[in-house]
Amino acid sequence: MSKKTIIFAHRGARGLTSTENSFESFDKTIEVGGIWVELDVRKTKDNKFIVFHDKNLNGISINDMNLEEINSVKSEVKELRDVLIRYKGKLKYDIELKEVGDEKEIVKLIREYLDINEFFISSFLEKTVVEVKNLDKKITTGLLIHKNKRKLKSVKEYFSLGRIRKTKADFIIIHYSLMKYFFYRLNKLNKPIIVWTVNDPALIKKFKEIKVGGIITDRPDIALKI
């Protein structure tokens, strides 16, 4: 990872557009001078890997819907393949995998279009991070930590050093509100930290000053100017 703080456009420049994880939001990222985007990947019923954040759409699991059905509700939803083709040489990616079990297929798909330095793979799911590393040790991986304490499954999520060692993650991605818990502990491991989702200019400035590895933001236009 670069020594300079990387600015990631969260699901594209979603704070500047009417859609997220879309051609519109990725186009806007490029327009404001962004290079890196964070996006989410899920699998449809007809085995398409799509760029989409939520588990459900209108109360129905994405896994139980075909892409055509999804597009009848949200026409902006695209296949990961189409995004990678459209922005080849224009964008780099933090690709968040939302589900376990398809790591081999997704890694193969990504490597068809991207060089190893054009993407990271991240996940809240330990098994996914481990599997990606097992598939290709050259791939940079990140472990995400929940922001809501009530969502944490156990005390081990508070003590993320063990989790990082277990997953062999190259960096950790945490909600900015958890920095006070993790910052000094993680520095001991010499692991980069990416914070999400930071939109306040004062906080963006603060995190740049302490040289975090990256900042995920809905407003890359602001973050890139600070």
C-alpha cells in the first residue's frame, strides 16, 4: 500500500450522485480526480457477480433474484465484469466480498482484467479473507471490523490483532469511531489502517495528518482537496 493516504470513493462518489455502485457514481469519481473506488460484490440466482451492497432488494434476497429481475427494479446494477471492463486503466479498486464460498470464481474473474496492483480484496468474513490469501498470496487483503458493538459476535472482534494474524490480512478497515480503540495497538503490527466512512472535512484532515493508509468517503471531491 502507498505511504500516502489513499482516498477511496465509497461505492463510487455516492455523495455526489443519485445512485451508488453504478456507472454514474464511478464516472463521477473519475470526474473529481479519484482513482480508487470501494465497491461491493454479491452473487445472483443466475450466477452473476454484481456490484451491489444490500443483502436484499424489496425484501427478497439478492441470491434468489436473477439479474434481469434486479434490473427491473434498479436498472443501474451492473455485473462486476462490466465494471472492470469499462474502467480498465481508469480506476483501481477495494473490492469487498459480501458472501462466503465464491472466492475462487471471483478471484479468477478479477485477475482476467486487473493487474495485482490495481485492486485489494476486503471482507468482514474471516473465512473469505483466508481463502483469498490461500488462492493467491500476492493479493492484498483487508479485514473489516463492524462499527456497532452490538453486531460484534464476540470479544475477539475488539482485539483484532489475533484476527489479523489468523487471516494474514495485510491491513484492517475500521469505522472511524473505533480508531481510539485500535490505532496504537495496530501500529505495533505495522499494518496500514483504512477508516470508513469519513465525510467530515475536519476528520479527513485529522486522519491524513496521522497518516492512515486510506480513507473511504462518500465525498472524494472534498477529501482529495485536503
